[in-house]
Amino acid sequence: MTKILAVDDSNSLRQMVAFTLKQSGYEVVEAVNGTDGLQKARATQVDLVLTDVNMPGMDGITLVRELRSLPTYRFTPILVLTTEAGTEKKQEGRAAGATGWLVKPFSPDQLLATVKRVLG
């Protein structure tokens, strides 16, 4: 089963993402911020990471950089889910190693289509 790590400090958004993914047959590991996400990514290998950008503690861009520094996550798809739609922030995300960008709010269908696309 494909395992996805969902990292977001918003409980409601994390629950929506997890519910949507679980309904489509994915296993979901949830994390409340970048620090928690990094710990969980180190503890269990996942096939895809979804992360918010603006979170207390470690933000999503830093999480992407940290994950990319780990050999086991060098090629793992990482999608950024955020309200940040600016070109500068997207370039920062790409430079850190993000695979793609999904701007909030998004529909469950958009989320699933994007997840399927990056997982191949």
C-alpha cells in the first residue's frame, strides 16, 4: 500500500487530506509541523510527502530541504500544499527540492489527481 506523510499544523486540513487519501486506498501518516514530519519520515519510509509551508517550529521549505538531505528521500515526491501562490515562494520551494505545488483551497479531486500524477 502506498504510504503518504501529510504535514500541516491545521488539524482540519490535515484531517481532510487524510480522509480523502484513505478513502482512495492510501495509508496516511500525519504530522503537526515540520519537526514532527521529519521525525516521522525518519521513523518510517513513505512514498510521498505533502507539506504545508507556514507552520510553527520547522516550516515546510526547511522540511523539504531536510528530507532531500536524507539518502532515502532524495527522489521521493514532495508536494507543497499552501496558501502561498507567489512565484518567489514557488521558486524557493523548487530550489529546496519540492516536486510540485498545490494552492489552498483545493478540492479532494484536485488533491487525488495531483497525488496520482506525481506517484506515476
